[in-house]
Amino acid sequence: MSWQPINLAVCPCCGFDVARIAPASDGFRVICDMERGGCGAEGGSAKTEPGAVGLWNNDYPSPGAVALTNAALKRVWCWQR
Ligand SMILES: [Zn+2]
């Protein structure tokens, strides 16, 4: 498995670009790094780092996303608004 550069989207909760990958109990998840000014939002956990990144980056509304349910869209949990 080769490492690929990962582009993390800005946080959908606070808009800062300080997200990083963190270990989760069952794999990895992307979090908005509070130590760098982020809000601490958490993305969904996945077994692989790219999987966690996908969950984080996919939280953005897109023209095709209207067909998805709200539950499917909610991949990032915001602690504050
Ligand atoms: Zn944030």
C-alpha cells in the first residue's frame, strides 16, 4: 500500500483549515485541531486513513447530494456553531 498525499477539506463547522487525522477506537477519524484554533469537530471513524478522510471531505453539500438523506450527509459532528 503506497502512501498518497491527502487533502483535507476545511472544517464544515468553523471553516478553518486545521483538520488532522487522529486515531479512533476502531481506526481513524479526522478532527478539527483545537490546538491550532479549530473547533474540535469530529469526522466519522473509518478503518483506514483514506476512509476517514473521505468521510470528512464528503460532508459538503453538492448538487448530487440532495438525493441523499440527512443521515448520510451528516458525516462530521460539530460541537459548536
Ligand atoms: Zn472546525
